[in-house]
Amino acid sequence: MLQEILQTNIFAFMLVFARIGTAFMILPGFASIQVPMRMRLSLALAVSFLATPALIDQMPPVPGAPMIIFGLIGAEVLAGAILGTVPLILLASVHVAGTIISFISGFASALTWDPVVQTQSAIISGFLATTALMLIFVTDMHHIFIRAMLDSYELFRPGVLPNVGDTTQMMTRMVGDTFLLGVQMSTPFIVINFAYNVGLGILTRLAPQIPIFFVAMPIQLIASLVVMMITTSGIMIAALTHMAEGMRPFVIP
């Protein structure tokens, strides 16, 4: 009897860890290379250990064939990958906005580390991504990620392969909405840059002897920085609101 209980508990913990551990390896902030692998593993083990007693009744019985066990683990890993990828897609809105702003403002050649894409990108994109990631932890929004993992057992039943078609359609819609939001957040810079270049074109026609390039570049950089100071707070509010709305279907009210 004791052996059966131990086998059931270990099997349930293994399934829970497969989903939660996979999500922690992808979630923005937790998946950063600046976070030691041991810390991520310890956090995933701790959350899985605490969640297993509450979820053990929802776990399927221990199968007799090893291939079935691998299939169950694969389904849990896929569910965890979905839960980790969704916040990553939602947070990419600031990366889209920062990339567009950098190109139209003259900062595209200045590169820095971007915590969202885990590589170098334009300095404004890295700044916005770092700020958004910091606000996620400051506002305790990362608790929504953890709660979504635990509530996901109502959405993705343990041992059942998630519906690939519905999941693909959902993520495609999220990618489209995220890209649209990124363009909308960069709209003030697009409008100002358009008006600025139209003015430079008129000035070039009126006074062709003026070296427009040497005069225009410093003004463009200064104007972009001023607009960035004004709009950063609104960009962050829009990005965090988009993330909260995107995570709502995964959290039980």
C-alpha cells in the first residue's frame, strides 16, 4: 500500500514538474541567461512540490507501459511550453515599438542587450524591454504567470494533448495583436518624424546651401529623446494592460 502511494505521488509530481518546469524555462524574466540555471530549477521544483498535493486528484493513474508515461510527459511539456510562450509573445509589443522607434529616430545603429529576445537589439528597444520586465516584477504581475500555471489544469487536462489547431490560432491572433499594439505605441514618433522630414524637405528647397544633414541629425535625436520622456509611461501602461488582458483566459476568476 505504501509503495503504491509513493509511486502515485512521485508520478503526479513528475507530471506537475514537467509542465511547470517547462514554463519557467521560457517565461520572460525567469528564462533570462542572467538568472542561474540552478535558481530556475530550484524555483520550478519548489512550485511543483507545493502544487502537487492540490493537483494530485486531477492526475491520471499510473500507466503500466513506459511509452504511455513518455506520452503523458510530452503532453505536459507541450502545455508548459504554451504557458511560457504566451507571456513572451505579449511582452514582445515593447520590442516591436522599440525597433520601429529606433529606426525612425536614428538610434538603430546603437545596440544593447534586449532581455526579451535574449540578444542585442536597438538601444531604445532594449530600454523599453528592460523597463517593462522590471515593472512586471515590481507590480507583482509575475504572480499571474504562476497562477496561470496552476489554473491551466482546468484548461489543459493532465495527460491530454492540447488542441494544436486552437492553440495555433490563439497564438497567431496574439502575435497579430501584439504587433499592432507595438505599431500603435510608436505612432507619436512616426507622426513627429513624418512632419519633421516634410519640414526638412521644404527647408532644403528654400535654402539648398544649408548642410541639412549636419543640422537635422542632432535635432532629430534630441526631439526623439524628448518624445521618449513624454510617452514612456503611456507605453508601459499599454504594454502591461495588453499582457494582463492576454493572460486573462488562462486564469480562473
